Amino acid sequence: MEVILISISLLLHVVAFYLIFYLIKQVQLLREDKLEGIQQLFSNYLVEIKEENDRLQKQLSSNSLINERPQVATLEEDQLHKTTLDDQHKTNPIKHTDTPEIPLTQRTDHIQDTYEPSLQANILQMHDQGYTEEEIAKTLNCGKTEVELIVKFHHQK
């Protein structure tokens, strides 16, 4: 009887060790897949950024905005401007009037706070509503890879 129980125990131990080894391998594969997925997303995102930078450089060079420089005022012009302002101040001095102090609550009553959700919040909300990443990117005028990254990182948390 003891031999049967020992053999069953040994068999159960072997099966348990096999299952533990199998689960460890599965976890390692999942980690590698996640790592490869994140690396792929980042590389796609970098390629998209490079393409966008190239388009911007071409557009700027075609508009020749790169070669234009703002005009810098000379020292003489600065001094002339300063003397004219001083003359104006002398002829029309600023008159100080006593204004009554307005309580803070009265001054800010007309100000209304506005709330505008961030791009990330909009992306996650649209994703929860069932929109595809391409639809979200077109609607919010952002890159598809950016949408994929935000959704993927949010679901990892």
C-alpha cells in the first residue's frame, strides 16, 4: 500500500514540476512578445516622426522661410525710439487716479472655467466607444502609431 501511495506522490510531483516549467516558459514568451511589440511600436513611431520632419523641412525650404531673418534694430534706432518715448512721457504725464478696491469675488464672477480633455483622454474615450485606431487618428488629427502607443500603454497599467 505504501508503495502505491509513494508512486502516486512521485507521479504527481513530476506532473507538477512539468506544469511549473511549462508556465515559466509561457510567461517568458509573453514578456518577449510584449517587449517586441513595444519595440516595434516605438520604431514605427520614430519612422513616422522622421517622415513628418522631412515633410516639414521640405515645406519650409519651399516657402524659403529658413533663409528669412528678422530685421534687427540698430543701436541708433533704439536710442531714437527711447528719446521719443521720454519726450512723450514728459509732455503727457500719466495721471494716477484713486480707484476703489474691488473685492476679488466681484472681479472674477465673469470668468468661466473651460475644460478641454487632453489628447490621451480623447483617444482612450473613443477607443472605449469602439472606434478603431485609424478612425481615432483621423478624427483627432494625430498619428496612428501614437494612438496605438497610448492605447497599449493604458491597457498595460
